[in-house]
Amino acid sequence: MKRLILFLPLITLWLALGAQTQVVAHRGYWKMAGSAQNSISSLINANEFGCWGSEFDVWMTRDGEVFVNHDATINGIEIQRALARDVRGQKLPNGEPIPTLDQLLQVAQQSTTLQLVCELKPHSDKQQEAQAVKKILKLFKKYGLEHRVTYITFSYPGMRLLIQQAPQGTEVYYLNGELSPADLKALGAAGADYHYSVFQRHPQWVGQCHQLGMKTNAWTVNDAATMQWCIDQGIDFITTNEPELLQNLLPSSH
């Protein structure tokens, strides 16, 4: 019996290492002609290329509209302090208007099968951030996409709210990198979603996550050597600006 107990973690690790690493397009697959980060076209590109998921970032204006944008500002307008009317219609570098989350989810529902990796950006006003969580959850429910969303955030309070308020079974990840797998498990997080350098400092965390029934994602990995290291470690998801390069390294691509 003792021998079996000792062997079980090895089985768990072997299964994890044997699992296929999945490709997450960072801010969509935007490195294509005519596209831009966090644009509708980058979402469609990621779907057409066959990525597992597409990551995007969200902010809420002070009057309650959720927009998709990485930076806190667009064309000099700070989204979280602005009115929706001042943000709506602002152009991305490729000429597309900045999308609202509502617009992006409408396209995702009708035109894609991607996992939607939604990053809640930390808002300065935590009450506003709490309202943003409610609005985001409501929008995913509106489009029937609650089964296709993974939530990620650098905000510790935001993570706690998402875990508490999202439907049971929704995967929520924390991005900062300071919490151990055991800490994440205790909070109800789905796993460790950390910069690849965190896993390089703590490679044992990959196996620990798997033994705890959790998953791992490394970001943002853009070179072949680091991608291969992550694959060899059995990391479940890799977020990248270079999905084609990563896809070519995966066993199923050969």
C-alpha cells in the first residue's frame, strides 16, 4: 500500500507531462496584416489559426461601459476615468474602433469556438472594479459564453470577487506570481498563471499544481527555447505573441 501511495504522485505527474500544451494568443493573433492588439480581427485570426484560446484585456468607464484594451489609456483618454461616449469610436492602430466587451462577445458567440481568456485590469477605484466584475459576468451570461471563459487578473481583490461570483467551475487565475500552488488552491483559484520566469525559479510548482488538480499557464513566451522549456515542463497553456512558432513546436504539429 505504501508503494502505491508513493507511486500515485508520479502517475499524476506523468499524465500532466503527457498532456498537450495549448496555445493562447496574447491579445489575439494580431501579428497579421491589417490587425491590431485586442481587436475584433485579432480574435477572429486566433480562431481561424486554430488557437485554443485568445486573451484580451478589459476596463470599465466610470459610467459602466466595458471596453477591450490593454493599456489604461487610448489616444490619451484614461478609460477607467472617462465616459463611454469619449472612448467609443477611438481608433486602434489598424483603424478599427476600440471594441466594447459586448461587441467582442457578440462576435465570439457567432463566429468563433475559442476559449475566451478575459483579463480584468486592476482599477484604481476598487468599488468601480467590483462593479466591473458584475458587469463582465453579466455580459458573458447574456451571450451564453459562461462555459467558454477563463478569467485572469493581477488584482487580488478582483480575483477573489471573480472566484466568489462566477458560476461554479469557472476557472479564475491570478497573475502576480507570489502565491504558491497551495496558496492558490486554498483561495479557490484554478491554478498558477505566471510569467515564465516564475516557473523557471520554481519549476516544482508545475508538478505541485498538477498534484493539486490545478493547471498552469506561462506568459508571455515569444522565443522557441523558452517555449520548448515550458512544453518539457508540462505547462498546460502558453500565452504568446507568436502562436505559429509555438504551434510548430508542439508534438501534434509534426
